[in-house]
Amino acid sequence: MAIKFKDYYKTLGVSRTASQEEIQRAYRKLARKYHPDVNKASNAEEKFKEINEAYEVLKDPDKRSKYDQLGPDWQGGQDFRPPPGWDFQYDFGHGRGPEQGGFQWSGGTGFSDFFEALFGGQGFRGAGGRGARKGPVWSQAGSDQEATIRISLEDAFHGATKSIALQVQTVTPEGQLSIQSKNYDVKIPPGILPGQKIRLGGQGGEGIGGGPRGDLYLKVEIEPHPVYRLEGRNLFMDLPVAPWEAVLGVEARLPTLSGAVTVKVPPGTQNGRKLRLRARGMPNSRGAPGDLYAVIHIMVPTKPSARERELFEELRKTSRFNPRSGEEG
């Protein structure tokens, strides 16, 4: 027999955002109206059971939170089919009688099949008592959640442990949603890149029916750096050189994230040329690291001294190099 979805909010006549006080007030009003000792209508007892079942779920912040995770798209009376990822458990419990080989949904708790499928008789205090046979229990892992973590390029290169605070939603004992700050110590692996995610197991959404919590994924963003530019696993930086250094060549001391190195600028180096330093880029735990590229930027003095101006004038008179024609005499 198919399980029918129960709209507990509709049963009590309240909205999904109703406060605990509103839920309690609606329950008391309906319970008085449909109590079998007061209402002699043929459907009063059944209606009274439905009201009590709805209140059993919505009065309890934990049960209400689990019920709300099913989403608002379900309509009362629809066949309830657990969504993908739900685990089915059949708990026979203790004290089984002659029906022990059969399949029983209600479990003798007095609640509906739908309630049993979600909560497995949790919170029941009526007929059956301890040792009553339980019905099948549906459990679902909590949803995975995602947030963003911004780190420096140095932390991404070397790895680090960062303390962060995130805003998370919780349900108060009164059934109200509350925003609270939660602190995490996050281990940053060396060589992580923008867009990659760090998984914090069991820190996501709460499971349903005893299912495990989901995971929290932190999407990495790397802050802009004043010296280095990151492209894939390769790093790029500018290497300023003087005009005579570009012509004659020079050895320049270059800072890198893994320590200073000396790079040779060959004679005749043009502006924009890239000098490659192998394996000086971002580390890679699963393969080859990236490279570091020093991009040549030829700089000229903006306020030359009298002697420098004299030498440049002499060079202009004696040199037959014309950069616009591409010819050298």
C-alpha cells in the first residue's frame, strides 16, 4: 500500500513560518473542537488523531526541521516516494508476535504510515509502549552546503590552518529560525587553486530519520597579490630592467614564494619577454608543479641626470638602430 504524504501545516491550519505559539494555539483550538468526547461526528476520532500527529511533529523543533527538509512542493494525499539518496531501514524492534515474518507499516503506534516512515515511532507514548514492533524507517542524509573562503596567495602556496566564522541557520526550542555564528578551523592544503573546494565532513545540513549530516564545502577564492598573478598553476611576475641591462644582459635577484633566486637576463632581451623558472609555480600534490614566469619590463629613467642625458645624446648620435624600421646598422 502506498504511503500518502501528510501536510501537517494544513492539518493545523497554520503557515510554514508559524511560530511555536501559533502552532500551539491552533492545536488547542482544533483539539477541543474534534475531541471524541465533545464531537460526535463520525470522522471526529480520525480528525483528532490527525491533529495530534501534526502537533507531535510541529511542536518538536527537531522533528519539524526534519519534516521541513522535504520541501514545500509536496501536496497532502500525494503518494510519498522517498527522494534519491534516502536509506531504507526496517527495524523489527523487540517483542515480535506471530506476525514477525510480515511487513507492517503502522507498528501499532497509532500514527500514520507517513509518520512511521519519517520518524519510526519516535516520541510515541500511546498504545504499544516499549517493545512494540516498529515499522520501516526512512532515513536521508542531510543536504550538502557550500560557502566561500578567501585566502592569501601565500596560504594557498604553502598551506595553512585558518579560523573562520560562518553564519548558520538553527531552530530554537520555540521553533523559530535563528542565525548563529559558528567557528571552524580549516586546513588549507598546499597548492590549492581558485574554485577548488575544501570538504568539512558532517558540517552540512541535518539528516532526516536519523540519517547522517551532510557535508560543508568551502569554495576557495584567492585574494589578488601585489607581485604575482596566478594563471592555472603558473605564476607570473614583472621583472623591471634598465635599457642597458636589456642590451648587455644582467643577473637579477628575484623573490619567489619558495625563496629568492638569481635569474639571468640574456643580452638583447626585448620588453615583454618571459623568462621561465621551472617548478617555481604552485605546488601540486598529484603531479608536476607550475612554473614561474618573469616578464621583462624595460624601464627608462624619468628624471635623468645631466651626465645621463649627455650619454643618451651621444648614443643617439652614434647608434644606427631604428626600432620602427626593425633594422640595425
